[in-house]
Amino acid sequence: MKRIYEYKGFQIDVQPEPIWKPVDGASLAGAEGYLAVVRISTRTAGVPIFAPLRLTGARSKPFATEAEALMAGYSAGQRLIDDAANA
């Protein structure tokens, strides 16, 4: 599930990436959690202004749900844009 958010003239693209838990044998169990992959670009040209970020939850643990990964990615994108504007 990929989401694109607009914020102060920028586009924040957040995509949860599942972390698969290995099990014995050839099959995979369900996702153990999610990372948030965040890309920030200009809204008009779509030119990336930062390298993609891969975020984890607290203590480098994966986010429990896709929704948590999406919201954390959006918040991180907002902070990066605000910090870049204030620099």
C-alpha cells in the first residue's frame, strides 16, 4: 500500500515494506512487521530532494502495521521538509 501526501509544496511518497520472518523449510510465514520507505520530491517536477529513507520503529524494531509505517513515514517527511526550510 503506497501513499502520496502533499505538504508545503512537496510530495511525500511513503511505502510500507514488509519484513518477512524466515521459517524452517521453503515457505515464508506472514510479515513480521514493516519498514517505511520515504521519498520526498518537488510537487511540480517530481525531482527527489533527498535520498530515499528507510525507517524502523523504536529500538530498530519493525512497525507492527502498515498504518503505523505510513504515519511514521509521513511525520518524518514533514520534519525533513520543515528542517530544510529552516536551515
